[in-house]
Amino acid sequence: MLYRTLTGLVAVSLLAGCQWLPAQTSSTPPTLTELPAGCQDEWPSLTVNACQTEAWVAFGLASQRGDRAWRDRQLARLESNDTHERLVRAVVLSWGSESEWNQASELYKADLAKAPIELQPLLRYWLNELEGRRALSEKLAEQSQARQALADENAAQAEQLDEMANKLEALSDIEQSINLRQQAP
């Protein structure tokens, strides 16, 4: 009887306590199509509005998730050389090939200060993330070169060891031949 009462009290207190838990909100940023209708332009805007940052985040995610064909279509439509299109180009290029990362970095650095103040932290974050990927890529290339140099050195040493083993075997054969001659009457 006491066990049932305690179990009932625990269950009631747990159920009653749920109202005090914070509401679960989605931590995933919206996609381009989930943004309000006024924020679904072809590319995110530099005009300060209620959904400016969300539009840029959604476009950044679309660029990250997009394939080569999507990025090529975006780049082909970016004809202007104004700050807005240069920053959009930077976002697209930053998720392209490693050779495009340099271009993206240059564009970010050149136009970041021209972006609205509200947008600059996001763009700076993306620039820093891109620079981090570039640094890791360079480090990986250096390590790959060092590994190849060690592999080449190991191959050369193995070749030298083979040559030394062949010479040692030849010397052993000569010694054995000399010993056989000395034993023969």
C-alpha cells in the first residue's frame, strides 16, 4: 500500500513538473523556403530587415549542401561586382573546391567591412571558418609531402639494404669457396 502511494506521488510530481521545463525549440536554422515570404529573394539581402541574418544563414546552408552544379548556376548568375553580389559569391565559393577557397577569402576580406554591422559577425565567423579549413588543408598537404618524403627515403634505404644483402651473400659465397679450396687436398 505504501509502495503504491509513493509510486503515485512520484508519478504525479513528475507529470506536474513538466510544465516547468523550458519549451523545446528547434536549433536547426530555417531553409530558404521556410523563411517568411518577404525574405525568400534569390539571394539574401544586405538591406537591414527582420530576417536578414536568417536569410544569410539559410543561403549559407544551401550553399554548403548544394552540389557543384548548384554552385555553378549561382556563380553564373552573379554578374555584378557590387558588395552584395561579391559577398554572395564568397558564400558560394567558400563551399566549392579548395582552389575557390582563396577567392572566397579575398572577397570576404575585401567586402566584410562594407556589410551591415548586424551581418558582420556572421560573415566574420564564416571567414574564420574558411581560414581554418584552408589552414587544415595546407597542413594536410604538408603532412602528405612529408609522408611521401619518408616513404621515398624508406624505399631508398630498403634498396640499399637489398644491395648490401646481395653483397654480403656474394662475400659469403666467396668465403665458402675459399674454405672449400682449403679443405681439398
